[in-house]
Amino acid sequence: MSLLEVTNISFSYDNQLLYEDANMRLFEGEHAVLVGKNGAGKSTLLKILSKNLSPDKGQIEWLSGQKVGYLDQYAKINDKLTVKSYLYDVFLPLFEKEQLIQELYESIAEINPSEYEKVLNRAHRLEEELINENFYAIQSTISNIINGLGLTMDVLDQQIKTLSGGMRAKIILGKLLLEDSDVLLLDEPTNFLDIKHIDWLIKFLNGFNKAFIVVSHDEYFLRQIATTVFALEGKSIMRYKGNYDFYLNEHQLRIQEQQKSYK
């Protein structure tokens, strides 16, 4: 199933035409990377796909109901928040549900006995929903993300304004990974990560059963995660259905064919 349809988009930046009548499709569960020369417009394309920029012409259409998570490491966030408040905000609907359960049990003391069964059944249904949504594993889930990105749990008590630029970027990436997105758009997610934590991110993405598009200068990283490659070539978006090495081979063959045709 196609999650994304990009149709005949054109976009110019600083009087430079980056794409002209370019097309692409992203399919359900597809693990894609976006490559191209420096200045070809990789990061700009992610901003267009995330609707943070609009193309000069053409259409960007996501399948209805898709939740798209976009990594912007320089996003403006409330730096007065603690890291814990910032991350736990992802689970706010579940905490509200937990609060409602508590209120239901407390109401037993005041309601008519004939309503007991109805109230208890509702509370039990809500508890089952929390179990199904792994509510009671939230702390473990956050710990996995925090440690995987090279931080320690004591960072949760720090205010965001006290963090270094690298720590702040990791926290923004961590929150995005905690969110239940249908598609991830990740621009240079390995910034500030060492090889151990890049390997953790590789494992996370390879186990991600939904779709993503990643931009990175790290070829080792790209080789480990790509099953599809989108390449910005000649103001178009070329699709290579294979891993990063497949793309390199096919790209070289295409250049050779073009050279032969030119001669």
C-alpha cells in the first residue's frame, strides 16, 4: 500500500532549481534512505514531505490518517521543562486514563450501589487498555531509549536549558522514537552519536515495523538500514529497490549507459 504520493513537484531555493516535476512513492513498511550530492536538497525534501515547506508546484499526498514524525534537531521547545516532562508528554493520554481509573474507584464510596457493577466494569476495561498499550512498561521503554542514545537516567531530572547541544539533539530524537508514528522522517539522526549508539539506532530502525526515510552522511549507517534508496539525480527523484550497495552498483551502471548514449 502506498503511504505517500509525490507528484510532479518543483522547488527552487536561492534561485537554484532543486527538483523539477519530480515524483516518488513510499510504501507501507518501507525502510528507505535519501541520498544525493551536497546541496542537492535532501534535507529540504524532508521538510517538504513533513509539510514544513511547500513545493513551488506539484502535490504531496499522505494516506489519510498517517502520523508522520519528523526529526528537527533544532526545533524550538520549552527549555524550562525537565527532560522527564518533555518525554513523558508522549504518554499523557495514558496517564490521563490512569487518573480516570483512580477517580472511578474513588467514586464507589459515593454512588448508588446499583451503579457499582457498571463503574467497576468501566474501570476494568480501562485497565485492560493500559495493559494492551504497555503503560506499565513506560519507565523501561524510556530507559531503553535514554541508554541507547548514550545518556544516563539522571538526565531526566535536568531542565532542557541545562543540556549541551548534543544532549538536546539526543532528547529530541528520543522523544520522536517514543511516539507512535506511522512514518519517520529522520534528518541526520546519527549526529552526536558514537559507533556504539549508532549500532543501537540501527537495531531499533531494523526492528521498526513501519516506514521511514532517512538522510545521513554516514555510509556505514545507510548500509545497515536501507532496503530502498531514493536518489536525487538531475532534479529528479530516482528509486532503487535494494540496499545501499545495490544502489551504488546500479547508479554506476546508469552513469556508464548515459556516457555511452552521449558518445
